[in-house]
Amino acid sequence: MMCCLFFYSLVDYILLDPEERKRLFIESLPIPYPNFVIRAPVPWHTTRKKAYEFCKQYLFTIGPIPLALQKIWCTEYVEGI
């Protein structure tokens, strides 16, 4: 892993430094390939997004920590009220 990182940094140094490129007779740089993902739309996306927004606004129990806090509240503190 460290070996690969060393080589990447060395190549970056050579390609980004104009003096090094001139010394090694590198006239042009490669064009970076864009990172993108093309995927088809999923039919359930809008339904899931609406349900997520509803839960986030009205239920307040999206993650595991709020669920754990709700369980603690219901088991320990509600009985005394």
C-alpha cells in the first residue's frame, strides 16, 4: 500500500512540475478520465424519499441512537409520569 502511494506521489510530482517534465521530455499531460456512474432510475426512489422525509419530520427515529433513546425513555421514565 505504501509503495503504491509512493509511486503515485512520484508520478504526480513529475507530471505537475514543469521543470521535471522538461527534463524528462514530457510535452503533454494525459487528460484525466472523469469519474461518473450511469445508472437507470429506480421506480421506488420517489416513494422511499417521501417515506424517509415523513419519518424524519414526524417520527424522529431514523437511526439506531434515537431508537435506543426512545426505548430507554419508554422503559424507564414514562412509568413514573
